[in-house]
Amino acid sequence: MTHLWNEYLATLPASLREWMRGLLPLLQILLIAIGAVLLQRLLRRVTNRVAERYRLPAEFNFITRRLLTFVVYGSAWLLALERLGVSGAVLWSAFTGFAAVAAVAFFAAWSVLSNIFCSLLIFTTGIFRLNDRIEVLENGEKSGLKGRVIDINLIYTTLEESGNGREGTVLKVPNSLLFQRALRQWRAGSQQVAVPARPYHETPPEEPPQEPAKMN
């Protein structure tokens, strides 16, 4: 296309040649935009026909169309910038830097959102309440974090520690951690059971009370 355009410019007067030479990138960008729109519509029709023929879920069809739209218009945007004189190396560096920042931001946001979602699950499912005594176990036997629940917010659950000289200290446990570990729980208001300083398998069993000797 560039060769044909140069041949056409050679037939023009010198006064119009420079002005028309600057018009070439705009025409190329216009053709890229038109081609991207037509290609995106064609891919959408093909995706819809494939989804109807093979009875694919609507969610799969929606995600596929969104992905194809992003690829088509993203490629068209890169080609348009290249026509304006931006080098491919600069575009690739900018894209990789943006992708890295987006990945870090997504990871940070995901950790916060997971804690918020788990806090909603705590309130709706009622797995424990305020003043309950709970213990977060690493596995079925190993002892973990334990204490009395004194506060539940969108990010943390605050436990007041007890036993082994830890009275007065508090633990702020992320809400998502409470759904990744087994919980041992003592309900508040029920029969008061002291939280042992050691896990149950290490606590010596209580000896049964001895019956008084019968008098002959």
C-alpha cells in the first residue's frame, strides 16, 4: 500500500505532495479501525453459531466474545500507534509493565476482597459469634491460635488470648484464614468450659470421682 501511495504522490504537484504524505497515517488508522470492527462482528457471529450448534453455556459464550473483543481492539490499537511512529519495543515494554502492575494490584485487591467476603460468610452462617471461644487448628492435632472473640470486622477477627500467661493480649486473625483451618469452638452462654493451655490430645484426662466406701 505504501508503494502505491508513493507512486500516486509522484503524480501530484509539489505543493500537495507534503500535505498528502501526512495524510497516509490517518488513512491507515481509519482502515485499521474499519477492519477491527468488521472482524469483531464476524467473530461474534461465528461464536454465536458455534455456541448454538454445540449448545455451549451462555457464560462460555459471553467470556469468549469478551476475550475476542479485547484481542481484536487491542491489536488494532497497537497497530494504530505503530502507524503514528511509536516503536514496537516501546509498546511491548509499556504493555509488560502495565501487566505486571495490574497483576500486583489484582493480587492485593483479591486478598482484601477475600477477607471481606469471608466476613460476610461469618455473619450469615454464624459459625461463631462474639464472646465465643475458638481455636484455629493447623491440623486435626496440632494446637493453634485460640482465644475469646471480642470483635469481628470486614478484615480481621480479634481474639483475646488466655492461658500460658497471655491474658490481656489480642490476636487479629484474617477472616480468610478462619475458612482455611479447622476450628474448635466453645459457645458463649453454654456450660462454661475452660480453654486448655494445651490441645486435648496433650491434656491428661480427668480421673473419675471415686465412690465412697460402703459401711458394713
